[in-house]
Amino acid sequence: MALKNQRGFTLTELLVSMGLSLFVLAGVGSLFRAQSHTVKGQESRMEANEYALAVIDMLVREIRNAGYYPSTACDATGGITSASDTSLTIQYDKDSSGACSGDDEIVVFAYDSANKNVTRNGVALSDGNVTAVELTYYPQQTSSSAPAPYCVATNVPSGCSGTLSSNWKSVQKITIALTVAPKSTDSNFTGSAVTMSLTADLRNHGV
């Protein structure tokens, strides 16, 4: 028996179906790219957060030791010998020898803005992606309201009171704030830097 209506697709129908297929594929591709960028952005931000936490935690743990003199005071300023909004020099008697000396007991933290690193005695603690550092110094709280920070320069930080260089021994808290950029070079993530801050209580001051 002869078969009827066995004609194939016309050229117009093929072109229309191909166009629709390409349109759908383009939409799927755009959605995939958007989701991929979102995931990569989150990964980069998490990486920056890990960098910031690792560096700032190291600073806080060591700064808390400032002024630790179990045998004798090897410094009259309570363990802080120099300080600014981006650098800090501390001393403590780690081995209870009665003297502060060496890289383990005289520690200089500084921000190397040229290489975007936080350094400890000249050795980088970060990976060239720290874009800002701010150290803020506070006296002991003696009332219900938080005290103003000491001034490291005129009106720096905002609302400060007293001169830091004259009150090193009175510093009770140091807040360290770091801004860390993701290591990704993708231009889509240039604005996803992470800012983290922690406060170190100088437990050996006033002891």
C-alpha cells in the first residue's frame, strides 16, 4: 500500500527550529555563566575571608602578650615601644629571662603598602592582597560608655582623645582592622574585598 504524507521538513521549518534551538542554548549558556561567576565570586570572597582571619588572629594572639614580664620589667612603657595606625612594636619576656631580646620577644608589626602585605619583623604574613590596615588604641573603660580611642595623629582616628605616644602604658585594647582582596584576577570580582576586625585585650597592662 502506498504511504501518504511522507514529506520531510521544509527549509523554513528547519531554519525556524534551528533558530529556536540556538535561542534556548544561548539562554542556558547565559544562566550557566551567571551561576558560575556567582560561585567563583563566593569562593574568592571566602578565600579572602580566610586570609584576613589567619593574619588578624596571629596579630591578636601575639599582641595580647605585650608587657608580659614575669621576672622583671624590661621596658617601662608596658610592652608597647612604638605605635601608629598601621604599625606596632611590642615587647614581652617570653622565656622569663628578665630581658626582652630577639625576634621572639621584640616584635614589629607593620603594613607594607607597596607590596600589600602585613609583616612581622620584616617577614610577610599575608600574600600580597592586604589593601588596608588600621590599628586603633583604647584606654581602659571606666564608665558605662566606651572610651574614645587615643589619637595617633591630629583627629586620627575620628573622635579620638589624648595622644597615643604619651599613653602607651595606658592602652588596654587594640582593634586591628584588615581589608583583604581576593586573589582572583577576574575583573568581575574586583569589588569583593573583605574587611575584618578583632580586638586584642592587653591583659598584662595594669598587672
